[in-house]
Amino acid sequence: MRVLNISLAAAFATRWRVLATCLLLVLAFPTQAAARGVDVAGRQFADIAERYFQDRMNLDPHAASSVLGQARFEDKLLVTIAPTEIARNLASLKRTARELKALDPTQLSERDRLSYDLLREEVQVALDGFAYAGHLMPIDSFGGVSLQVAGYGTGDQIQPLKTVRNYDNYLRRLRRLPAWNAQAIANMREGIATGNVVPKALIEAALPQLKSLIEPDFEKSIFSSAIKIMPTTFPKAEPLRLRRAYQQAFVRELLPSMRTLVRFLERDYLPKCRDSAGIDALPNGKAYYAYLVRLFTTTTLSPQEIHAIGLAEVERIRDEMKKIQAHYKHEGTLTEFLQWQDKASIFMPFKTEAEILAAYADINQKVLQQLPRFFGRLPKAALEIRPVPELQRETGSSYYVAALPDGSRPGTFYAWFRDPAKLNSSIMTSLFLHEGQPGHHFQAAFAQEMDLPKFRKYGWAPALGEGWALYVETLGHDMGFYNDPNQYLGHLKLELLRAVRLVTDTGLHAMGWSREQTMRYMMDVEGASEAAAKNATERYMAWPGQALAYKIGSREVQSLRDRARARLGNKFSLSEFHDLVLSEGTVPLNILGQIVDRWIAAKEKL
């Protein structure tokens, strides 16, 4: 409206001196012209945003398979860490930046102006990332692209395996792995020369997983997984043809390539890896970590400020845990109580995978009954519960994969466990609220239903993305789930984990903490086992900054809720607030604050 009023006043003043009798025409013309200007600018921006999104998909069709699930991507695996692909990516981002700079944002509607600002910031953050050498460290404790793509043969991931065409496409994607492996080796050699190498512990953690990919017997290899689940409905000649094609690719291409990669990691790379744990030990590492903190928190908080927040949160949560300890009448320190609870058989009721999945299904039904109290609407996409694939269980964790836009894949909560008999039931409710609904599933499903540019519809702002999911864990209080002291303790254990992340991530990457020091802190504060502390520490070493998103984001959502309730009093509606937080997809925290403040101001006027 401000843009229209300025244009109207200028046009009116110019014409009044010429022909006062044409007042109506003078008023109408500039209004229509301004409206046409908004329409033109809106179409221009829509073209820029769509071109940007399609570039993102075409430049990384592997990621595009996860986002869109379209057949045009499922046979492709570009080597995104190759110099030519990096150059293409950089050129695309620079072009988008130029196009945005050439567009006058004052000519956009209020909704498009928000998208413009978000895209401009997203592109700039991506461009800033080219100053750092992440591409020279393509393999860490997660194992890299080879392990990920090999695991798709189980049929329960992003790679569809239902038709003959699906199988041919997956084979073409698999046959691109040798090119990725070769480029990864080249990049790591350059990393050795320039001092950009990962900690030794991460390669030591990755090697057992990668060695599972060099099983020489095709029938025992993970690369034969797709063949073993081949539908029986395929035309008569196809199963034999596909088996031969997969086995031939395995013998001639995949197995030799994986052997070369493993041999390089063991003989050449591991001895050159660093003993330090934090990214700040790399050339330009302090600036790199500052960049990652900004990327994952969408704030200007310093590592030191985040570290202090973490320490305060750890103390607060542990004080609350002591009340649960008193309920169980457990003598000793809080840490000793947590260690006891983690191993006590009374909290481990499961014997089979099926029992765990049934328990999660029961939690889901109870949550569904409660959701209408907390939200004005529910997502259209269905939610499924599946176990994390075997190949990911050693270093993995529970996670969520969004539904595909065409409905061919539902939103999926992947539940992690190694041994069903050793799964502690206390965390299950809080974990489901986070990874399932109303956590990540609501975020992803609602965004797909919105009339937003695709870069926002399928985008991700880490602090609100993970912060929302952590925040909704607290809704278990109002839903009555935490009346069970075991489930409440599990909730507090997960909250403590996220608070500890603020301390340990900044400790590792900004304060010189060692891997062992970080593990000891987790064991002392959380009562974590040595194995759990090792797994968590190596995750934070491999993925600097990401662990900060959870607590920083959830604290902001809770703070905005408290502010809205304090100012609105009886006018405050929790369900309206929740719908509002999800109304624009996942946005940076400062943008979320502006959205909430405008909502508060509008409600105050009612």
C-alpha cells in the first residue's frame, strides 16, 4: 500500500496543474499502472524463483529425488564435488543474485517481498559458503554418498523400486558411484596438500561401514539388495536381465571402485588426518565455524554466547531431573541415576522390531486424538513409521523423510534402534512428537500445501526447522503424556541432549575441546554410555554447527509464544499461534519474530 500511495500522490500532483477537471481519471490511471507494475514485477520474481529452484534440482538430482521424487531425477547422480559442477553451481547462484539485484523489490506485493528477501538471503549465504573447503572433505563418519546410495537398494528409501524402469534407473545411478569415488579421492588428496582434512576418528568410524561395501560375493553384497526384493510381476525375461546387469556392474565397476576408495582411506588418507577435533583447526577454520553458526542458527549469536546459554540450560534441566530421581527414590548422584535408568530392564520392554513399531503406532494414535486441541488444521499427507535401514544403524539416528508431492510416498518417521531388547522406552513419546507429528511431518506437509515459491515450499531454515520440532516435544505436557514419570524423564533426557549440544559443539569448534573431553562431558552430565558419547561427539565433529539449531530455535519459538500470551491475554489462542508459526514454511528466526509481532499487533486491535 505504501508504494501505491507514493505513486498516486506523485501522479496526482503532476496532473492537477494541467487538468483539474480530470481528477477521477488522474486517480484511476496511476492506481491501475501501479497495479500493473506489481503484476509485472511479481511475474519477473516468480520466474527468477522458479529458475533458481530448478537449477538447485538439476545441479543435485540426488537431492532432487528426495525432494520431488520425479522419474527424471532417479537415474542421475552428478558429482557435485567436482570442480566443473562447483563452477556451475557458483555461476547459477551469481546469476540469481544479479537477477534479484536488477529487480525493484518495492514493486512487489507484500507476500512476494517476503519471498524476495528470503531468496536474496539464501543465495547470499550459499555464495558465502564458497569461501570454505568443505568439498575437500567429502567423507566423514557418515560414510559419504557411496554408502547412502548403496543403501537405497533396500527399497524403503528415496529410490523407487517398483517397476522395470525403476530398476534400470537405479542401476544407472549406481554406476555413477565410481565417478563420485574417484573425485572424492582427488579432493581428499588436495585436502591433504592444503591441510583441509577431517579428524582421524571420523574415518575410523566410517571404514567399517565402507568395508561392508567391498564384500566380494554379489549375493552377500548390499549391491544385490534391490535384486532380492524384485517384484514377481515383472515380464518373464526381465528378472534375469536385471540380475545379470546388476551383477556385471558390481564386478566390473562398483566393487573395484569401492576397493580403491577403502584402500586410499586406509593407506593414504587416515595417516594424514588430523588429531584435532574441531573445525577451527583447519585453515580459515574459525571463520568457517562462524559461518556455520550463522547458517544453522539464523542469528548473530557468537559461539561464546551460545556456549553460555547451553551451560545455563544444562543446569536448569538437571535440576528438573532431580525431581524424577526423587520419585524413583534412587540414591546417589543425578548422573548415577541417569546411568541406572538407561540400563534398567524395567524400561526396556521390547524383544522384537515389530513390538517397537507397534508401540510407536500406539503413540501416534494417542497423538492424533490430541492434535485438534493444538492446531486449527491437520496436514493432508499421511505419516508412516518404519525402522531405520540396517546399513544406517551403526552411526545413524531416528529421522523423518517428507512425503512426495504426488502422494506416491507418505511422510515417513524412521525409528532408530540397534537391538530391540536394549531400546529404552522413555524417549519414545518425545522422539515421535519431534520426528513425526506435529514436528517435522507438520512442517513439511503444510509447506507442500501452501501457495509458495518452490524454493520455500521445499526449503529448510535449520533453526526453525529443528527448533519447532524440539518445541513441540514440550506439548507432551499438555497432552498428558508426561504424567508418566518415565516418559517425562525421557523428554528431559532429550532436552538435556540438545542443551549439551550447545556446550559441546561450541566447545569442539571454538574453544579447543578434544574428542575425549567432549565425550567425558556427555558421560558426566547426561550419564551417557561411552558408545553413545562417542557416536554423538563424532556426529558434531562431522557436522559442525548443525547441533546448535535445535535449542536456539526452540527457545525462540517458546519466547515468541510467551510474548504473545503476555500481550494478548484472553485474546491469545495456542492453536492460532501454532498455525501462525507454520504459516510461511521454515523461515529464519528474525523473520518469524516479525510475523508473530504483526499477528500480535493485529489481534490487539480487535
